[in-house]
Amino acid sequence: MWAVMDQKLARYRELEDQLSDPGLAADMTRFTAAAKEHGKLAKLVKPYQEYLELDRNVSEAKKWVADPDPEMQAVGESELANIGPRYETLHKWIEDQLLVDPNEDFDSLIMEIRAGTGGDEAALFAGDLYEMYTRYARARGWATEDISHHPGEAGGFKEVVFNVKGDGVYQHLKFESGGHRVQRVPKTETQGRIHTSAATVAILPEPDEVQVNIASDDIEWERMRAGGAGGQHVNKTESAVRIWYRKGTADEMEVKCQDERSQGKNYDRAMRILRSRLFERQQERLHRERADMRKSLIGTGDRNARIRTYNFPQNRVTDHRIELTVYRLDSVIMGELDELVKPLLEHEKQEKLAGMK
């Protein structure tokens, strides 16, 4: 796998030479594409260059340790103690990055959470999931942006859609797609009975306009008045937007956005959702025959398939795909998701490595 890194390093240096060529700057399209590829490679190449330097230092230190002179041995051991941890960390990180599927390398995604069975309690649970994911995003330094939401009558959300953006965001959140089940005593329950409710989560990688090009002839759209609370603005302003995508019967879909006061902003957000849903559909077609490893992680692709159970009375959360149970639900629901995400990432890594043998 390390030969791949040498290829990426060579390509990175090639792009550096191209970007310093005044002739390329005159062609803005090619310059932008080269700069984008260069920036993406830099995230991987820079740590690799540091790793190569450390690798040379480690080799030198090992020679000192093997020297018959006790003083040289001490210097070598001290050097290994100083640089060894960073060297091992970089080695593992680069190995992990090399296993990333290029089709899943996105730094922006759209998350959709919908209340399922359970009425008001399901909407409240959907709200809890929204808070859990946004806390996790903030803790990792990712940016979030609300796109649309439909509140539940007793709180929470019937549906909420938002964007998460940051390094490695899709790699860490892709496992969340599926059905989430909650078991707890609702606040309105007078006899202390445990109720079971559900919500579904969809993780949609957000492609750019180059990856998913939507021609103007493929869509129809209309203005309409926003619904729900909002006072005079809702009654008088046609700021909401509905877009229909009609390219081929199999790909027909409708997207509606009304949360912004600006019609232009609602249109832009609706187009982002449409682009992500179209990309997801394309990926499903391309990878319908994926390996058993991927199926074990995200199931069959049916969002109604249960992937996780949150049991509040027992302070327990169970991920059914890898049979992992953690008795720290109170921490998980507050955004400490690494206890679930890291084992899933490690499981995926081991399955990929096994497939390479």
C-alpha cells in the first residue's frame, strides 16, 4: 500500500509545478481543478512527508542502539522514546487513510433525521438524535448548518435536515444511516411503563456541482407560501420553493424548502438536498453488489432496518451490526459518540485488510 503514497507524493509535486506555471493561471477552469486536487492531496501528503522524515530518524536511532558504545546506545534509546509515539501514530493514520474508498471521501454531508413509529415520543427522540449529532460535530470542530426542520407537536422534530462539514466527516458519520430505536419511559407516562419508539437517519454525502450536474431542463420549480408558524411573513410572502426532478421515470423526486425568508436561499438549499439525494441514488446503483463487509456495517441500505437501540432505564446503547453494547448512554446522547464510531471504523478496517490478503 505504501507505493500508493509515493504515487500521491509524485502527483502532489507535479501539481505544485503546474500551479507555479503562469500559463495555467490563464485557464481558470484548469487552474481551479488543479488547485482543488492539490489541496486535497496535501491533507495526505504532508503527514506522509513528516512520516518519511521520522522513518529516517528511526532508522538512524536504531543504528545507534546497536552501537557497542553505551553512550551511543543511550542516545539512540532516548531518540526512539521521543519520536516513536509520533511515528507510530502517523503510520496508523496513513494506513487508515489508504483504506478509504475514494467514493466515500467527502468532507461535507447532509443528515436527515425523521421520526418513525411512536408519535410524540418518536419526534422527541428525533430531537435527541439531532442534539447528539450536533454536539459530536462541535466537539470534533466540524461546522453544522440547519437546512430545514418540521417541529413535533410536543417538541423535537417530525423531520430535520442539516449539513455537517469538516475533515473526515463522512468517514465518521456514514455508519449512522439506518433505524434507531429508543426504549424509555415518556414524561407523559403516569404508570412508569417503558415505551419503544423509533427514528430513521440518512447520511447523504454532499457532492459538488461537477460530481452531480443538474441541467435546467431536468427540473421544474415553483414558488409557494411557507407553511407553519411565522406570522405575517408566512401569509404574505411566497418565499418557499418546491423543485421537481423529472429526468427519467426512475429518478423522479420532489424537494421542498421553506425555512429561509429568502426565496433564493430556499432554492439553493433545495438544490443541495436534490443533488445529494441524486448522488446517493447513483451510488446505490453503482455499488449494489458491494462486499459482505459493507453490508455488515450499513445493512441492506434499507433505512428502516434497526441498527442501534438506546435503552434509557439501563443506560445502555447497543449497535446491532457489530454486537457492541456500551453502558454509557448518558454520555453518548450528550455527543460522546466515539465509543460507538471508533469500533465501527476498526471493524471496517479489519474487514478491508482481510479482503486484501
